[in-house]
Amino acid sequence: MGGVEMMKKLMFVVITFLTFLSISTIIKLPVQGASNVNNVQIVLHHRISEDGNFVEVNNDGKEHYYNDGMVDGANTTFSVYDLTTKYTDYLTHNRSPENLFQKIGVMSPTKIQKFIIDNKLHKLFNVTTNNAGISTFDVNGSDYKAYLIVQNNNDNYGTQSFAMPIAISFPFGNTNNGKPMSVIHIYTKATNLRRAPYFFKYGKDSCGNKFPLGGAKFVFYRFADNHRKEYLGINNDWVTSSDPKNDYRILKLSSHKSGLVLLRKYDLTPGTYYFSEVQSAKGFKISSYARHIPVWIPGSLTNLGFSMDIIVNHSRIPPLSAYQVPLAVYYNHDLRIYNCQRRFSSNTITNGKSGGNGSHSKNGGSQPGYVDKGGGNYKTNNSNRKGIKGLLPQTGEQQLKFSLLGIALILLGIIIYVFNHRRGEINNEK
């Protein structure tokens, strides 16, 4: 019976080892070959695309030289936050930190500030780029340290630009040899922000089917101080007209096949404006609401120096990066303005609901019939939006986990075999 007892003890040891293994995989214990570099130098290169045409940024930690026409972001301030707690929380709960970093990399100025507040991130320090758009600073590069780098003001030449947030974690290994890097070069992906109003033109048939309408034409107008209606002209001026549809002086906007109607490259002063449909797609009737689609441009800025969201059709829309509308916004029903087919009788339709003509307030007046609906849905789609991905080096936890598990299973199999064999011998002796 002594052999049986010995086998029981051995099985207890193996079970204890397996339990320890499971716990270690949860808390992500450090593995051999990790860095533990206490001091790492970050060289931040701030580069701005004025038209939004980017050359893909290679953030592998190495220094690169680009000749792509982008502008150096001089005298721009960034804040560095401690992201370690959020990063390790993802590891602890077996969630992918890479997904977290990808989400961070496409956040708007409003979204990233909300993320910072919601997660109570501690700001470590501020850094400012020099005339060449470069800032150098040191961070603690110990294992499982993570940082968030966020732009927090405008550039010195007065344009409103925004760099996509960047997340980085340690250890950070060289792509050639895997050794930890003590100097890491990071390149921002930044463009000018534009407060550009837009919405989506949709049609609705007698069966209730909804679909985008291309080819509808719109003008853009406001009410001057004397209550005179003025239309935005092709020369960025404001003109009066009794026939805006056919007046060659007035800017005409056509809906894209996706339904998008976007006012580009026009700087609007704070106040109330309207889109007005003057020609619908063939076979559709212009709804009453489509003739007076309200737009409100706020006059104040956030405490970060970035413009507040504008409001179109009672829905908040953030500033656009290089006039690129986020893919997720295409599914915001609050931004859809409907026309019905001519055989389908309906007086006024907006989002399937009746709507009025909007209030004719003076330019610079209060927002028209403002209803805060939370700004619609601005969820990022990481598979379709391009931004700077978070820098997440591989540390080898997966390889270690499976190796230890394999060893433990082999040992358990041997012990079971020996135990059964010994028990057979005992039975034979009896």
C-alpha cells in the first residue's frame, strides 16, 4: 500500500502545479527574456497632413525619413498619461490589449478626453515639440508599463490640427533581433480638423423601404441681421436670390450615391444655418423638412482649444479629420433626411417622424429647436478606419503557457500509468 500512497502524493504535486500554472496564465507572470529596462527615451515626431493623404506610418520604434509633403508640427503640446492599470486589466481578464490600442488610435478629441476621464488616467507630464516637430522625453520602460500620448492644443500657426492618440507598452523589442530598445521613435498621424456640416439624403418607398438617394441638389443659407435670406455663393460670399435653384452665383451641393451631403472648405462663423433641397432625385418629392435642415455652429471652444461639436438636424457631429466622415456615422439615423416617392403621399418626413420647418433665427442666434440626443453613434470600426495602431510588442506569454501545460500533461500521464501498473502488481500479489 506504500506505493499507492506515494502515487497519491505525486498526483497531489501535479495537481498543485497545474493550479499554479492556471493562475500564472491569468496574472501574466513575466517571462524569461523580458526587458525590465527602467529608462527608455521616446523621440516623438509630430507630422501633419493638410489634405488627409497619409503615407502609412511605420511605428516600429526605428527612425525613418519621409518625403511625403507632410508638415512638421512645431510648438505643439502633448500630454503623457500612465495607461498601465488599464493595460494590465486587459491582460488579467484575458482581453487583447492590441484591440484596446486600436480603439484608442482612432478616437476623436472628444472621445479620447472622455476615455481619460472615465478611466481616471494619471497625467505624468507635458511635452512640446520644437521647430522641427520633435520632442524627446524619458519614460519607465519596465515590463507591463503602458503609456498614452495625446495632443492637447492647437499648432502655433493657428490651424486646428489633431494627432491620433498613441498607446505604447513595454517591453518594446527590436523587430530584427527582439532585443529591448532603449531609444524609440514614434511618428504621429495628424491632420487639420474641420467643422464641416453634413447629413445623409435618403428615400422611402410605399413599402417602407429606406435607401440612400444620390443626385439630389441643395443650397446653403442663413438669415442676416435684417432677416434677409442669404445663400452661400461659389466665391465663399453670401448673396440674395429669388431663384436659388437656377442662380449660377449660388453654390450647389449634390448628394453622393451613399446619400452624403457635405459642405467642404468653407469656414463658417458661429450661428444658425440651413441646408435646403432645391432638386430631388428623379421620382421623389421634396419633403417640407428637407427645405429647412438646421445647422448650428457653436461659438465657444473646449478647454483644450478644440472646437465643440456642431449640430445638424438636432444631432451632434464632431470635427472631421481631413473632411473624412467616419464609417460608423453612415449608420446614424438621426442624420438621415427622407424624401418619399411621388406616389407615396407624406407631407414631412425626417427619420420616419414628422418635423417642422425649423426656426428662422438670426445668424449668431440660439440653436434651432435643439434636442440633445447624445450625438448619435460614433463607435469606431477598427477594420475600416485607419489610425495609428497601439504599439504592442510580443512578450512570449503564449509560448510559455502552452509549453508548461504540455509538460504538466505528460507528467500526469506518466503518473497515471505508473499508478495503474503498481495497483495491478498489488492485486496479483494478493
